[in-house]
Amino acid sequence: MAEHTSSSITIEAAPADVMGVIADFDRYPEWTGEVKEAEILAKDDQGRAEKVRLVLDAGAIKDDHTLAYTWTGDHEVSWTLVKSQMLRAIDGSYVLAPLGDGSRTEVTYRLTVDVKIPMLGMIKRKAEKVIIDRALAGLKKRVESVPQG
């Protein structure tokens, strides 16, 4: 498997509140920056997204693709590529770890992107890093600005 890029951030909210924002694909265009459109194509028996179409504009990487999501318990979600115009693969995950009394959460985002067009590994990893950093910053801002209940 290709090298992955990962980063972590601490969010001042419980894991359930963080996962609630991660699972709310319809609102991704409001906070992710790179996702311009999100459409849930299929849900699992618990009502969580299993297949999602995303229109992405991350500078060097622009694409309309579909991802398959796997939910592991309440603290992890991962995804793999189903189909894409320019990506050969995109594998990623969010892993949430409660901190202290559970009112704070460490979120680790891992991402591996492989594009169909030739791209230097350094440029590809920089694009992965930009996607991860913006997503984590956007997630933190979104979760911490939404009243928790």
C-alpha cells in the first residue's frame, strides 16, 4: 500500500458529538473547504452512510468520486474508493479517542490518495496534508461552534 499521511487534533467535545459532525455528510460543504457537494447514495441498517458521492476541489486534486464507508463501533470510520474520475485510490479514516473525563476528543485522520495522472509523491503528500489539516481544523471549528446536547 502507498504511504499514508496522518495528523491529529484535540477537540473540546465528547466523541459522540464529534462523530455526529463527521457522519453528517450533507453539511460537509459548509465546513470542509474541499468538498463542494456531498450526496448519500446508500445507508446501513443503523442509518449511517455506507456509500457517499463527493465532489472535491483540493487544488491539485479535483474530482467527483464515490466512497464506501465502514463504521467500527462509535469511535472509528474508514473509507475506500468505489469510483472516481481522477483517483486510483483514496483510503482514509477518522479515529476518535476520548480524553480526560470524555469531554475532549483526540481525532486522528489518516489519508492515502493515489491519482491516475502522474504526480510527484512529494506533491501528492502535500495535497494529502492540506486536505487533512483543513478537514481537522474545519471539524474542530464546526464541532466546537455547535451547541452540544
